[in-house]
Amino acid sequence: MKNFLKCLVCFSEKQPKTSSTKNRDYPWEIYTLKELVHATNNFHNNNKIGEGGFGSVYWGRTSKGVEIAVKRLKAMTAKAEMEFAVEVEILGRVRHKNLLGLRGFYAGGDERLIVYDYMPNHSLITHLHGQLAADCLLDWSRRMKIAIGSAEGLAYLHHEANPHIIHRDIKASNVLLDSEFQAKVADFGFAKLIPEGVTHLTTRVKGTLGYLAPEYAMWGKVSESCDVYSFGILLLEIISARKPLEKLAGGVKRDIVQWATPYVQKGAFDHIADPRLKGDFDRDELKKVIMIAMKCTDGNPENRPSMLEVVGWLKGGVGSRKKELGIVKNNYMIDGYDEDEDEEDEEDYETDYEVFGMEKYVTRSGGEKI
Ligand SMILES: Nc1ncnc2c1ncn2[C@@H]1O[C@H](COP(=O)(O)OP(=O)(O)OP(=O)(O)O)[C@@H](O)[C@H]1O
Ligand SMILES: [Mg+2]
């Protein structure tokens, strides 16, 4: 990695002007410091759009009139430089409609800058818990679109990118939203490339509390299913607009799965939905998405689905999943597949659980398990 970084630095210092890379599908550019200073009004405070562990993010406009977001490394530590290199290396390799586009970078002297497409609707976190939350721009269909888009971005990293990539920091602030509220997964500074044939790696734990899969938080065991777990947390957060971890009286922390589980057990799915939606959502879809989230956050990584399955479930609906699994009852497809079907709601809950293998969460009103 050191060599790669050295190479990046000398490459960028030798390039006097912005220049497109030739042998890549995705033409990122090496910017000059002058151009980025100019674009961001010398990193003026008024241009600042956010701050994270890596440094500050600034809005800018290039001389060609393109809006950009520039992330500026705050301290030149070895750790930060490694994150910079990993981010540029990985984002430079991938291209997908649901991954934030890398426009380029600058690396020279003590300055490390990463240039991205500017996302006018900021990050998901600002809509769920931040300044834009009160405006409630995220109606149910936008939330579903964001969930599907983030899932597709992750599925691409896990299954299509070569080598496969584990993100390791899936969370609401790392899902950015373009002008159409299309999700773009961002921040690859903690990502890991997975060599062919390797099922999991053991590493130092990085990531964000509340989103970490238990086997990863405890043993540093990292595999694609750690991202699936984080995605499940994100899904519950999208639906409920609750934070992944909340502090209760007495300093006790409760995670979002612990909060949601009793409602799931009672079949009280509506209680999990964000009250700001005012009940304006498709109840079957809500139930389905909650069950997917519970499956993704299973304590045992082997019970979690792959991101490809998650995308299929989110996009295809419960009915098509049942069809795929060939689950039939009385010779017709259950729940939503036979238009003449006339079953009680409670029965539907039960059959939904069968489809997702979620029986352990289901209890009848008295709390007894089926
Ligand atoms: N391309 C972009 N377009 C618009 N806003 C962005 C862009 N990139 C980042 N931001 C904003 O800047 C904020 C800070 O981003 P950053 O990734 O540095 O930190 P973070 O995600 O909040 O935390 P962490 O350092 O743990 O990743 C984001 O929450 C987002 O609102
Ligand atoms: Mg981030």
C-alpha cells in the first residue's frame, strides 16, 4: 500500500493539469491543488457541507462548472493516509449506479483531497435524524427506493466486483442521495478486497458502533455477512428513523434490533414504522422489509442471506419469493398469489415467516411461540 501511495503522490505531483486516466472504464482525474482551492473558495467555511473522522467535506464548483464534493484529510497520520489510499484505490476500481462516483484526487505535500460527485440531497442521516428530518422528504416509496439502491450497490461489491469487496462501514451517513433520491453508497476507507476463494478474514475491528455484526465486533471475523448485518440495521433505521443505538436511563444502551424484536414478536409492525409517515405506507411491504431486516441481523452469520437474496426479496416482493421457493398450500400459492384467496391477516403473518425462516420471532398475542 505504501508503494501505491508513493506512486499516487508522485503521479499527482508530476501532473500539472487535470488529466483523465486512459486505461480505466471510469475516467477519474488527477486535480491540481490550485483547481480545488479555487473550486472550494479556498476551503471556505461557508462551503463546508460536513465533517467526519477523515476530515471535512466541502462543496465546490470546477472551472468547467461541475459541482463537486471535496473531502480534505485533516491530519497526515499513517492511518489517515492508509484510508485515503484505500478509498482512492477501491473507488477507482468500481462503477455502479448505487456507488458514489470518484471524480479524482490530489495528493501532494501534506494535502490529501478526494473529489466526488456532489450529492444535492446529502446523506440519509440528515433526512432520518438531522436538519432535514423535520421536512420529511422521505416518504415510503423513497425509503424503499433507497433501501433497494443501497442493497444493489452492496450486492455489486460482494458479487460482481473483482476481487470482491467488503465495505465494513455501511451506515446512514455513508449512503448519499442524488437529485432523484437515488442511493449512492460512499466511504470505502475501511473496505477490504477479498481474494478469490477466501471466505473470511480476521482483522482489526473498524466501523461504527451499532452497525457491527457480533462476530466481527468480538472476534474481528470479517466476511460479506458483516455488511449484510450492517445493512439490516440500516434497513430498520430507514423504516423507523430510530438510531441504531440509543441510550436509556441509567446509561444502558439498547440497539435497534432489541427495540424492534418485541413488536415483531407481537406482529405489531406498524409500531416500528416512523411516526412521521403517519401510517402512509404499504403494510405488507412494511412487514416484508422488517422481516428481511431481522434476517439480515441474525446473530449467526450463517443464517444471514446474501445481498443478492436481499435485493431479490426487496425488489420481488414476498409473493415472488414464495413462488421461487415453490411454497404452496392447498394447491395454490399462498399469501397474495391467488386472487381468490381469502385468509385472515394473522394467517398471513404466519406464512410470511415460513418464507423467510423467521418462525423464531413469531408469537401469538399471548406471547407463546408457534
Ligand atoms: N459527495 C457528497 N455530496 C454531498 N455531501 C457529502 C458528500 N460526501 C460527504 N458529504 C457530506 O459530508 C458528511 C461527512 O462525510 P464523511 O464521510 O466525512 O463523514 P461521516 O460519514 O459522517 O462519518 P465517517 O467519518 O465515520 O464516515 C456526510 O454526512 C454528508 O452529509
Ligand atoms: Mg462517511
